[in-house]
Amino acid sequence: METTTTQQGDQQRSAEQQRSAEQQRSAGLRRRELLEAADRVVLRDGPQASMNAIAAEAGITKPILYRHFGDKSGLYRALAKRHTDGLLAALRTAIDASSDRRERVEHTLDTYLAAIEARPQVYRFLMHPAEEPHQSEQGFDVGRHTAPLLRRLGEELGAVIAERVDLGPAGDELARIWAHGIVGMMHGAGDWWLGERPCSREQLVRSLADLLWGGLSVAEDRPGSPGF
């Protein structure tokens, strides 16, 4: 009798765990669908993308959208993570695209610039506040959220440099300094270039690589690393 009761309890717990796992998968799938709908609106409207428009694109009401993300700041953070993850993966691939360090630098710069050029509305949504925010969203300022995004890019790049380049006893600290400087330069130059288009992307890449090349040209790769 006790064995039967124990088996029934185990079966009940197993069924509950299965239901919980299915609910989590369903919630995760729904969240991805909502982010894809948000992406479509951002591609169309840029920084002016509103929660109302995103809810309409997804075929739901705004309260349901709030249930998933809380508010526009929560949605922004989810979109920022989604696009930053993709950009970081592309940058890592670019770093490994060549065995020549100068080419690695140029590939990395070009990958970043190509990404913002390909989806300028997404870039503007992530990096610039709407000039005339919607009345119901006055408390949201995209601009104040950009620092964590850029900081994450800097920390990730710093880790890559520290792993691959021998910068001496204070190498980890110097790698972070270089990385945040590189990210700041890419962001500042890329933002200006995307707005004014004063030169070709290729020319900008070469010019920025020339600026970076002084320190990177003399640093040695760490033994056993794939190099940078």
C-alpha cells in the first residue's frame, strides 16, 4: 500500500514537473514571438516605436504585452540583449576570420559598422531616445539605457583581448581599458558616420584601424591562444 502511494506521489510530481516545463517552453516561445513582433515595429518606426504599435503587431492588447515585459523599459532590455547577443557572436566570428592581426581588426570594425548600417532603425531605437515620445511613455528614455549595453560590449571585448594578447603583468586591466576605448570609438565614429555618411564604410574601417594599430601592432599573442 505504501509502495503504491509512493508511486502515485512520484507520478503526480513527474506530471507537475512536465506541466511546468511545458508552460515554461510555451512562455519562452510566446516571448520570442513578441520580440519578433517588436523587431518588425522597430524596423518600421525606429525610436518612435510604441507599446501600442507593438501590441497591435503581435495581435494582443497592451496589458498582455505588459504582463510579459512590465513596461517599455523591460521590452527595451529584452530587445537590447537579443541584438547584443547577435552582435557579439558576429564580432567573435570576425575576430577569428583571419590569421593576420590587422585583418582581424578591420574585420571586427567592419562587422560592427555593417550591423548598424544594415538595421539603422534598430540601432537608433537602441541608442537614441525618441525626439517626441508618446504621451503615455514620457518616463521612458532610451538614451539612459545605452551605457549598460556599451559597457557589456566593452567587457566582452576586454575578456577576448586579455585571453589572446600578452599585455604584461597588468594585462587584464589594460585589456579592459583598450576594449572600452575601442567600443567607445566604434560607437562614436559609427554614430556620426551613420548620420552623415561622409565617407565609405571601407574608408572608415581603414582609418579607425590605422588609429588602433599603434598598440596592437607591437603586442604579442599569448602562447597557445588563437591570437587577436
